[in-house]
Amino acid sequence: MSRRLRYIGSNSDDNNCPTLYEDMKTGDVVVQGDAVTDPDEIAQLRKVKPGEGFVTVPRALLADFAPRDAEREPVLIGLDEFEDLFTTFQHTAYRLETRRRYRSDEQSETYRQFTAGQAPEWDLETPWCRSRREQSALGKRFERVRIMDNPPTPGQRYLLNNSERNGMVGEDIRYLWRADAERLGLPEEDAWLFDSRFIALLHFDSDDDLIHVELITDPVRVARACQERDAAWHYAVPHREFGAQVPSDM
């Protein structure tokens, strides 16, 4: 089975193509560059095995994009500290939502109303809504790209309806079909990216409950998340426009 590779970075121009990729399953790095074919150069290399190949890449490529550490100890933060991030960030809070179900949604009255075929009665005066309006009034941006399956799950349909409520309190929500997200090589992680400086990676249990949040400041991971955000945002469709494409579940 072919490996699934994720683009890490490149400093290539029109005349060369040095690039790094990551094996999304193992974390191994695949290097693309000019092949080393000179027999005298190859003779200087040690312990060459049959089938091995060699490429030349600029030192700057490795300095800019190569992973710095093979492993890092996860830094976990409490849910209260996680909530504080939504008032202490300075510029942008961006979320990639990839899951098919969130159990916390299913425990809400609005979810019960939605699944019963009723219009959800959104309360725009909850602490969450007031906080979003206050932070948006300060010029801060809240953005989401939500991934939807085809056909959508009940939870995804509920969140599409929920997008209208979020939009009224300052969030900009866009959508991608999962097939398009896979074509773009977007991760299957569910995470917030704050100020293009750090990631809050959400971890869920087997019942789809949020159990803890991992804070990631690794510059390589953050730079990759910024690239993935730019690709997702470019191709994603505003929620109202996307909603017109979604077939009815009736």
C-alpha cells in the first residue's frame, strides 16, 4: 500500500525542486532533490545498500523545514486554560473541524430540536455568544473550516445549521467536502491555530467526548498548520453557499 505523504516545505524556485515531505503514518521524512549520479561522489559514501538513492538539497531547506526533534513530550492544558485562549489571543483563532460527531452537541436542547425536525432556538445571550461578540468587536477574527462527509452525518447537518448562529456572533465558517480535504492533504486532526503561533490540538475519547487539549509550539508543526490553513481557506466555501449544495436528508 502506498504511503500517504504530506508536504512539509520547499525553498524551490523555477529552476530546482528541493522539497521535504512527511509520511503521515510514521513521521518519516521523504526528500526530493537533484539526484547524485557521479560515480566518484557515490564512491565516497559509506555503507551503500542496493536500491539506495541520493539527492542534493540546499542546507537552508533542512534548516527551515526539517523536524527538529524525533519525539516531544505532549504538553497538556486543562479545559479552563483552553477556554482562556479565546480571550487572550491577539489576532486570529482558526479551527479545522474534521470529526463526524461531537457528543457534547448531542446533549444540547438545540440538537434535540434539530433532530425532531424543529428549528433550533439559538440563544444569542449565552456567555459563549457574548464572549465571541466582545472579542470580534476588538477586531479579532474567528474562522473555521468544517469538513463534511457525503452523505453528511446527523451531527454534521446540525453543525451546518449551527453555522448561522456562529456567524451572528462573529465567526466566519466555511466548508469542504471530505474528498476535497483528502485531495489537499489536510490532516484528520481537530485543532485550533492561534495567531499563527501555537496549536491547541483537541483529543477525544471513543465516545466522542473532548478529554484533553494538547498545546503545540513546535515551529515546524505550526508552520505546516499555517500552510494547511491557507489551502483549506482558499478552497473552502462559505457555509450558506455550501448549504445549498448539501442534499436533503428527507
